Amino acid sequence: MINPLYDRLFGAHAGKDSPFLRLEDGSVVTYAGFLGLGAQMAHVLAHGGLQPGDRLAAQVQKTPEALALYAACVQAGVVFLPLNTAYTTDELTYFIQDSGARMIVYDAKSEQAVPSIANRMGARSETLNADGSGTLTDCARVMPRSFPTVARSSDDLAALLYTSGTTGRSKGAMLSQGNLLSNAVTLAGEWRFTSEDVLLHALPIFHTHGLFVATNVTLAAGASMIFLPRFDLDRLVGLMPQATVLMGVPTFYTRLLDHPDFDCRLASGMRLFVSGSAPLMAETHARFAERTGHRILERYGMTETNMNTSNPYAGDRRAGTVGLPLPGVEVKITDLDTEATLPAGKVGQIEVRGPNVFKGYWRMPEKTAAELRADGFFITGDLGKIDEDGYLHILGRNKDLIISGGYNIYPKEIELVLDAQPGVLESAVIGVPHRDLGETVIGVIVAEPGQLPDLDRIMTAVRASLARFKHPKRLVVVPDLPRNAMAKVQKNVLREEFKEVIPAV
Ligand code: MLC
Ligand code: AMP
């Protein structure tokens, strides 16, 4: 194989007229059609001067063309950097600068700042709009439908995915061809995917879950996907009889349970429901099983590691656990202070090692050294235990992180914005329970002496700099923040105090 990821996931389907994407309007994109478009786009990248190893940043809507751009990058040896469509210009600028992207593909209808950012950086920019139009597809259309695949090795980078950090500065996780390929092939096998499968795809394609788990597993099996542009509960319910597998964040499942038409008849053609990216409540698992007869299969992963563990396909799927280590993946629990490996039943930090674990953080050797040990174990920042039967339980986090509807939100990033506002002395951002999203964001503010901060003005500043899903649902002003003897803010005290500040919906 000259390009392991391309050859196995994409090239293996060359010439096949079987469906890859089933679109909402009933039309179908075949494997051959998809690969032809990907090859045309690879020519556009090469004509644009992109060399193997160069980064291409894409902030585009979920379309077949956006997915073909991923295929094009892999085939041309270009490192794919997908970006959340909710990111603001400020956020986008950081990612483009930090990654040194050589080409930026963006939606001309929603983002106007890219050409000037690209100019400043000496990068090229192309447009790809939500209807598939744009300069990228215009140029691609006149290109040959085959492209000489660029040689890559397993260790070469395939993707750069940004994940926020506790310092408020996002880090680019470097994922190699081998990281992505090994995980896709393992999961397709573990979850018994075949070419007959039809995956109901309602996740975004700029994160690990929708791109590398859902899409790569489908490709590894030569299966097809019902490719929805976004999550839409009624459509999900309406299309379920045509599907065999659903992958979603826990919010998908709580919302499905709230839908009056969702019952066992509707789910009778389905063979598998997978949940991940955030904790699935045992109660949701139980209600789902009662309603449909299906036990949701929960798995555990991260941007840096792809998937680490999964409940078994054939064995016991245990609610409240994330299952067993995947083949080839080692999971251990270590003491936070001594770093010694702990026995079954003891709670500590979760560390993982395997072919799935990333190569480090882009241009951040100190951060890489702090989280990725020399022996290959990655310190996940999650806390948990392994029980007597080998199942992993996630019991908390040793990192200040909020997960809202499957999106990670690092409080520090929001605190930095709040702290910079007039009248604000300091702030603490916390996650409180939310029925629909699992957790949601609250900003707790301490005013400068004698000042009354203007909360509307503060929210305007937040909106200008941070993606919508990170916005606090409420701001509250308190006289001071609770601190421990080390002067560290006790967020657990704040979480307890404000846990009911957001009404249950
Ligand atoms: C949308 N909004 C959110 C939100 N999603 N706010 C907080 N948290 C979220 N997750 C906001 C919007 O900005 C909007 O704000 C309002 O809620 C309604 O927007 P919407 O677009 O109608 O929301 P909806 O489509 O219902 O989205 C909810 C969702 C979506 C759960 C379907 O968030 C989603 O697709 N989440 C999946 C995220 C994901 O893929 N995570 C995987 C990461 S990879 P307003 O103000 O306009 O009302 C990873 C590794 C692993 O973690 O293990 O998988
Ligand atoms: P991300 O950085 O977006 O990839 O998110 C990774 C984090 O999501 C992990 O470190 C966990 O904290 C969390 N996560 C992923 N899957 C699960 C799960 N099944 N249960 C609990 N937490 C999860």
C-alpha cells in the first residue's frame, strides 16, 4: 500500500456503483461518484501548490462535497483540519495561524473574514457553500476524475483536530494515518459492520465522532450512510426504518425517548445504537432498552486517542460503564500522586496506549510531554476505575471541562473573556446539570469594588469572540469566589450552589 489510509478506506472501493451517501432528497452518491469528486478536488489542491504534509483548514457545512474534501486531502497527502461551523472569526483566526494552514476552505455565505486572514498568512482560500457550490467545486469540475495517490506512511499525519485546553489555548492533536486506520478497522470489526449496513448519520463531521468513528467505520466496511445535514429529531425518526445503525451523543437518545413516535416497531430494523462523547446516564440506557428492546452500546474516546474502549457487541453491555479496552489498546488506572498502577476497583486517572493514540500536540512539545508519557501512555484527564470483569467506569474528570451536548467546553477560555470585561474583577465558569445537553454553562462573576457589571454588555462581548455553544446560559454576580487553603477556586462548591439555576426543560 502506498497510502494506507487512502488505499484501505477509499481506494478499496474504486469503481463500485454501490451507494455511499443517501441524501435527504432521495438521491444517492455512489462510491465511484464520491471517489471521482475526491480525486478532482485532490487535483485542485495540487494545482494550488499544496504539498504533502501541508495543512488545509475547512470550516464548511456538512455536505457530500465537504466529505469529498476529506478524501481529497488523504489522497493528496494533505493534513485535514476540520473546524466547527460555530467558531467565530476570532477563533478561526487562531486555528489558521496556529496550524499554518496553506489553504482555507470556507462558506462564503457565513464567513467573510477568511480572504483577509488568508492574505495575511500567505495562504490560499477557496469557497464551498452549503449547497455544494463555490470556487472549490467550480475548479474541481473541470479536473480529471482520477488522481495519482500520494505515497504516505502510517506515521505521516492525516489530520489535525483542535481541542481546547485548560490554559484556554486550543491544542492541535496530530493524528496519523495509522491512528485513524487502526481505529476504523478495529471498530468496524468489533461492531460487526458489513457492506449491508446503513448508518443514520446526524452528527457534525468536524469532530472525531462524526468523521473518524461514523464515517471511517462506514468506509472500512464499504457500507452506506443516510447523510443528514444536521440533527433533526423528526427526520431521524422518519428515516430510522431505512437504517441499521445509529451513532450519537447521549442527547440524541434522550431526545428520541421524548419523541412520541419512537417505539420498538420503529427501531425493529436497527441492529445497533452506539453512544459516546459524553456520559450516557444509566437511566437513559434502561429506558431505551425498555422502550425498544435495544441495549445502547456505549464506548469511550477522545480527540487525541480516537476510541479506547467499547461495550461488547455480543456480550454484556453494562449501563454506566464504557466497556472493555479495544483490541490492541491498553488501559490502566494510575494514582494521581505516585503514578503507580492501581488494582481493579481503585479509582485513579485513566491512561491509554495503543496504535490509536495521537502523535502529540502541534508545535507544543511541552504540552505533549506533560500528557503523553515517554512509554506511550496518554494521560486522558479522566478519572475512573476498572472493575473485576475488566469494564471501565468513568467517574469524574481531573481536568476543568464541561461537556454540553457532546461538545467540549473549557471554562478557562470563557473566563478569560469574562475577566477582560469592564467592572469584572474575576470569574469562574462551571457546568451544571442539564436535562437535554447533560451539562450547561454558568458564568459566576465577582465585580470590581464599587462596580456593577453590565451583564448584557458582557454577553455581547462573549458572543463576539466565542462560538455559541460555549456561551453561558446565565451569568450570576457573587460577592466572592469560594477558595480552598491553596487559594484555588472551589468549583465543586459553586456547582452545588448553582445546580438548580437552570430550570429543567
Ligand atoms: C447547539 N447549541 C448548543 C449545543 N448545540 N448549546 C450548547 N451545547 C450544545 N451541544 C445551541 C445553538 O448554538 C443554539 O443556540 C441552540 O443551542 C439550538 O441550536 P440547534 O442547532 O438547533 O441545536 P441542535 O441541532 O438541537 O444541537 C444539539 C446537538 C448538537 C446535541 C444535536 O449539539 C450536536 O450535534 N452535538 C454533537 C457534538 C459532537 O459531535 N461531539 C463529538 C465530539 S468528538 P441559540 O442561542 O441560537 O438558541 C468526542 C470524542 C468522542 O467527544 O468520544 O466521540
Ligand atoms: P474530546 O476532547 O471532545 O474528544 O472529548 C473527550 C472527552 O469526552 C473524554 O476525555 C471524556 O471526558 C468524554 N467522553 C467521551 N466518551 C465518553 C463516555 N462514553 N462517557 C463519558 N465521557 C466520555
